[in-house]
Amino acid sequence: MKIYLDNSVLNRPFDDQSYPKIKIEIIATILIFKLIESDKLQLVNSSVIEYENSKNPFLDRKDWINSYLSQANYYQEINLTIKKEAERIQEYGVGAIDSLHLAAAEFTNVDYFLTCDMGIIKKYQGKIMVVNPVDFINFLTNK
């Protein structure tokens, strides 16, 4: 199963765990990381993820994410086709960077796009499944 993790998921383990929703998402994200590390899930990296991570003001997070992404099974550069699809996705009200993430994920035919951003989950109406890490883990355990 091929998955794309946006930066909200990649950064989630570093977030404040005093909020129950965030703590549950952290646990789910760590489980997903373990499934990737054990080759039960295939990770997609992209130049959009790397660009967004390069803007991360927290050096320790940035370095950890870069290191983690080095184990990705797939890498997607942004091309003209992806840019055009991102423009179409923006018509749903999804922001420019998030639209590029989604278009790259569509182009690589991922099975799931994981995000902690409820705005993306609510607005996106495309070809791939967009879910929160908790919902993804629930899906895997109820198969």
C-alpha cells in the first residue's frame, strides 16, 4: 500500500501532547512510521515535501524529517502535469502548497494521502483517499 504523508503528519510527533486529539494523532503517526519501517507500507516523498520541510524553523525537526524521508520508496518531482492538476485542485478551496502535495500524490497513484489538516480532508474532492492518521489506522485494523 502506497501512502503520502504531508508535513502536518511528519511534524505531528513534535507537537504538544497535552491536547487529547493531538496525542492520539501522534500515537497513530508513530504506528504508521513503524509500518513504513517494516516495509508494510510504501512511502512517497516529493520535492514539495522537501521544499516545505526546508522552511521548517526547527532544525531538529527538519533534520529528522529529512532523514526519515530518505527511506521513501518513491520520489516525485513536480512537473507541468502536476502543476496543472494542482491548479484544478485549488478550485476546491485547497491552498497552493497543499494542492501541489495532493497533485503529486495523485500522479504517483497513492492509495492514501495522510494529513492532520481537516481543511484538506473536507475540501478535497479528487481521485485519492485523504484521511487523518487515526482514521487510517482504524481502517487498517478493521480490514
